[in-house]
Amino acid sequence: MGKPKTKKTKEHPYVPVVLDALLSVALVGMIGCIGWRVAAGGDTINQTSTYSDIAGTDEITSPTEEATEVPSIIYQNEEYINLDVYNGPLTLVNADEPFRGTGDFLVSLYETKLAAESHSFSVRDAELQLRQEAADNIITMLDDFFEATYDDNILVLTGYRSKERQQELYEANLAESEDDEEASSVAKGGYSEHQTGYGVDLSLLGEDDYDGTGIYAWINEHCHEYGYVLRYTEAKESITQVTPEPWHYRYVGKPHAYYMTTNRLCMEEYIDLLREYPYEGEHLSVTDEDGTVYEIYFVEASTSFATTMVPVPGKLSYEVSGNNSDGFIVTVNTGEKDASAAKPTASESTEATEETTEPTEE
């Protein structure tokens, strides 16, 4: 039996090419679809931990979805060693909390003043030192004071003082005193704000003492604008346990000085208050006299590890300071402005708000 004959059909020469092209397009489309589904529905690998701002959100809507909230500020973790709680402009030093930080980043106030071409006040000598931000702002403040009053009699008498030098002063005062109570008017070594590099004592050229009155009341009324507060007042004597020192100013930073002055708080009260505004909860919102809006919150230092992960904003200006005790205070410049900010008055800066009792002098 012979081999059966098959009928040949004529095939178009472009059909295989077209089929191959269609198969390729379909394959690419399938891969793209799978890739889109993975990208849209898969897990994201974060390079850093991010947090949503708890204080406020903005609402957005789409035609097909209900209104959702998106964070106005995104935070990420930044690692700080726990010893950093002892450094920064908000370190609280008093009879109960000795200074445990370092004396790094000090500058000569005299040399900084020369570089700024300031001639509005005098400095005790070229050895007097302050932290850079404290030096810059005291120069600006005293320059502005001179422009307002044409008085150039102010002398910056004291800035940074080492623990050893403070102890020498304490022992010398003790030797001249008849009892320990009088000697305690000078702080022991390690318990003076001057060791932080953020404390400043003002005096006057000549024989007059600086008491913050008369023409010098301008400084008390305006020092918060430069990040300074009058540290030891009669109104807060029972809390600070230090007799009034009208010559002693402390740099804490502008939003903090503004809030303390406006609300008539001493530093002890303010540091306690900030613990009530943890990162996980409501943040303290402060609008200074320029209308700049700040968010301030507290992060407790880790008790289990040598470092603490502090949430900070990824794209905004911020500062982190220790409180010299148990945690970190983060100050965020939100970049927002509020023109309705109220300015503190002279009476708000100095008026006593509570009855005081006779303190035990340091």
C-alpha cells in the first residue's frame, strides 16, 4: 500500500512573525502586571523607622476613596548615647542635680566679640568662655541693648567655670564664714550652672553693682528674644532654693525662653512640665514672638541599653538637648508662622505668681 498523500495548504509568510510578536507583548504585559501587583500590594522594606506626627494631620480625598489622614511631619530614629542626657542648653543644674556633662565646644567670648566687631560692652578677660550659641546670642543682645540705650557700661564678669574652680570658691567662702549656712550661698563644685557654659553673670564698669533696674531693665524685658532667662528671681526662690541673683542669666534657647517667660516658669518647673509631653503623645506647641511655630517633646532615655533611639523629623530643622537627668528634649522648627503670637510684658517676666518661703541658701 502506498504512502497517503497529504494536502498542502498555502501559509502566509508573516503569520509566524505576528504570532511571535503577540506572544511577546502578552508575556511582557503579564510580567508588568505581576510586578505592579507586587509593588502595590507587597511589603515595603524601610531603611529607617518612620513615625507619623501625632500632633496634627492633613486630610486628603480622592474620587473613589473615603477621606484619609496623612502625617504632616515624618519622623525617623536617630541614635544618641545615654551620656548625652547630660549635655545641651536645657541641662538643669541645681543643689539636687550636679552637672555631669562635658566642657567641650567652649569659645572665648572676647575673641568671638572681636570677630563680630562688637564694641557695645566689655568682657572681664580673654579667658572667659561660653558655649558658642550662648556667646553669639549674648553679643547680639548687648549690641541691641546699646542701640536702644547708648549705654556701654555692661561687663560680662563670669561665664564658664570649672568644677575645680567652683570648689575653690566654695572652700574659700567656707573659710571666711562662721557657719555652713552662710557658706552655702556659694555652690559646691559640680553644682553650679556656670559649669555648663550656658550661665552668664553681668556687672558694671566702675563701682556700681548690676541689679537689672533702671536702664538695665531692658535686658530683663528682652532677654528671652535671645534665648536667655533671668535664672534666679525672688518669685521662684522657694523652688530654685537660690537667693535672687539679678545679674545671673541662663541660655536655654529662644522658644524655651519665650515659653518660660510668657508662663512665668523657672527652669525647674519647665523641665518638669516637658515630661508631660512625650513623643508618643501630644507635643507642646510654642509660637514665639516672631510667629515661628515649634513642636517640643520629651524622649525618656533607655534604661536597658547604652543608647536611646530618639525620633526626629527627617526634613525639618531640630535640636536635641539632654535635661541632665532622665531624657532628651527635642525642639522642632515646623517652618510654620502664626502672626497672632502674643509678646510677654515686663510684668509677666518679673511678677510673682505665688507666695514664697525663705529658702535654704546654697
